[in-house]
Amino acid sequence: MNDVPVWYQHYEEGVPLTLDIPDTPIYQILRDSRNRFPNKIAVRFILKYLMKGIKIGSTYTFAELDEASDRFAAALHGLGVRQHDRVAVMLPNLPQYVTAFYGIIKAGAIVVNINPTYTPREVQHQLNDSGAETILTLTGLYSRVQESRHGTKLKHVILTDIVDSLQLHWRLLAARQVRATGMMVKVPPAPNVYNFFELIRRHPAQPPTVTYAPDDVQVLQYTGGTTGTPRAAMLTHRNLISNACQIQAWLNKIEIGGEKILGALPFFHVYGMVTNIITSTKIAAESVIIPNPRDADLILQIIDHEKITFYPAVPAMYSVLLNHPRLKEFDLHSIKSCISAGASLPIEVANKFEAVSKGQVVEAYGLSETSPAAVANPFGGKRRIGAVGVPISNTTVEIVTVDPDENGEYHLVPVGEEGELIIYGPQVMKGYWNNPEDTAKAINARGGLHTGDIVRMDEEGFLYVVDRKKDLIIA
């Protein structure tokens, strides 16, 4: 009996069918990159370019990021945050986000990602559902937090500003523009309200001692379809480390310590978090981040000036760049590879972006519940129009009847026929937070995730999304 799945023949040479996944906490990848590349830039934040390529921004080396996150972990512990407590982060892409992410993990707490564009009602739901007692956000969002906190367990509010990581002269220059957007305001002193950088300065780089298990929940990633109340996917250390390993294996021609990843995808989405925080750290890449994912002009400038090599995005972002009136003024040839996910990628968009960048664009499929990557088109292979790809390393799938039989059993459908996609792999979530009923519906007895997506598989193992069984997930 041949146990090698049919889709393995399409893997790029050097990509393994199975990977060894280390049983280590997520913060260990930061420690590893610090030890190997202490003075290499881990995060480059760019707010704006001035004349002649002069940029307003800041940088953190791996050593600086590791130390700052140690200090933030100590600060959280000093506020009373203990293992398995939830700490919410409601920020755009900033160095503070990356520092806080690793600091929360080092404190033994759970990251709760909250979209900073959410209404007070939406924020209140996530605070209440997660039980978060601490939140990190912008001064410009403080009033929204105050509107949202009634009936929640929120005790501590940590504030920062978009300009806070900049050197003083750039901070003063940029502050006026940021204030004009309403995202930077003066918050009067109040009990249990703290400044992010003051906390870091006041605490030593000595995180608390915490014992970790691979299946400890590390992130609550809220997910939902176009209707209904969002649920929190419980993502564990092993889920997130596994997906970083899987993405690294898929990008098998990357140079450890030599890549530059554009961080325009919001970190509060699982796609941006895993590619630009976790995977970027694991491969010791430079994550070049911007706070506004819709700033096409700045994105093009960054690709040109910083020589970006890897650009993960959604199809709409590629389309916006292609339609930019000054596209031809920018050199995008440094790009080697792009992953497009979150929506169907039009073939004409992929072809046009490859023509202007010379880098390959592949479509992938993922869910918040799969940390997120599960299926992707191979790099270097023939493009399958309309296909989201094949299962990645350590991942298997089944396509089953949309509805169970009278005994509650689902049955495999023949190759080429449509059915619901079930995903198996180490990246599949632990379950839904405080929601055992929905967890039982979503995850079968063998650990497979019922995605709610209707797909078909061709004879060579490529998957095509046809429809949705129900409104479910947007990764």
C-alpha cells in the first residue's frame, strides 16, 4: 500500500512531506534568533519617507526585541498578570505590538487580538468573552476602551502612541500629523492607566519563571463569518510553532537571516501575526512594518527602498498596487515570492504582479482555526487556475458528504466530487474558547477540523473552493 498522498508529487524539490515540530514555547524562536543574529534588525518600522529616501521610523535588533519583551513580561507580572491570564492587544502594526506579543507569552499569559477598528460593542464582546483584565492600545482608542469596559473584568489599561518608538526629533515632527487623525490624544493620569514605554523602562529584563506545555493556549483569535457572534479559536504553542515550521518549509529557498518581509497585513489577523511576527522571527528575517495597510504609496516605496524579498498579502492589496498611477516609478524586482490568501486570487492579478516584480505569486488557503496555513500552491510548479493548492507538510485532508447520514456519520466523496473539507494537522486549533458545543461540532473524534467550505479535489490532489456550507471563517 502506497501511503504517499497523490499531491506530494507537486511539492517543490526539497519540501518534505513531514516535519519534526519542536516542543518549545513560541518565545524560544526569538531567543534562538537573538543568539544567532543579535545585532541583525528584527523589526523595521516605517511611518513615512522624506526627500531622498530619508525615512521616519525606528528599528529593533533581535537582541533589543528580546530584552524589551523580557522587560514587558516583568512589567505585566508586576501588574499581577499570571499564567493563563488574558492580555488584549488592540493596536495597528507597530514595534510595540511585536514587543507585547512576545512579552505576554514570556509572562505566561494569553494574547487576545482585537481589531482596532472595532466598535465599542464589538470590543466589549471580546473583552467580556476572553475575560481579559489588561489591554494595550493607543491613546486615541482610550475613550473606546472606556465605553467598552462596562460589565467586563478589565483592570489595567496600557497606552502607547504610533510615534512612541521614534527618536525624539522624528517623534516631534510626526506627532502633529498623527494627532490630526485622532489616534493620538492626551490622556489625563488615572488609576491603573500606564504608559507602555515607561513600564518597560521601569522593569528589569527578568521575565517570570513559567512552566510551559505544548498544548497551552497562547492566542485567542476571534473569528466569524459575515453574521453571528465571533468565537475565539484557541491557538496553542504547538499550533503556532507548527505553522511557522510549515511556512518555512514551503518557502524552502529562503535564506535564514537574509530575508525582508513586508508587514502590511494587520497583526491582529492571524495571517499577519503568523507571517510577520512568528515566521519572520523564526527565519531571522527583517520584518518591515507599517501601521496603515491601505497606504499603497508607502508600500511601493518600502518595496523599492528596503528591497523587500517576501510579500504576503490579500488579492485586493496586489490589485491596488497594480492600479497605482505611479507604479512604473518603483523597482519591485527584489521580491522573490508572494503568498496571496484570504480571498480568491484572480489569475490576471497574479500574472500582472509577477510581470512587474519578477517574483512568483502563489495562492494559499487558511483559517484562523488552522493557525492559519493549511493548503497552498507550490512555488516553482505549474499554476492551476482556480486552485487554492495542495495540503502543506504535516497536513492531510478529507472531502466528505455535506450532511451526515442517519447515524451522524460523514462519508468520503469520490475524487472530483464536491464535499466539505476536513483538515488534519498539528496546526488545527485546540477548540473554541468557552464553547465546548461549537468545538464538538467543528472538530471530529480524530482531531479533524470541519471547515464549512465546500471543495473538490482533482486527480492530482489540487483543491478548489466551490462554496461555503455556512458563513464561518475569514482568515
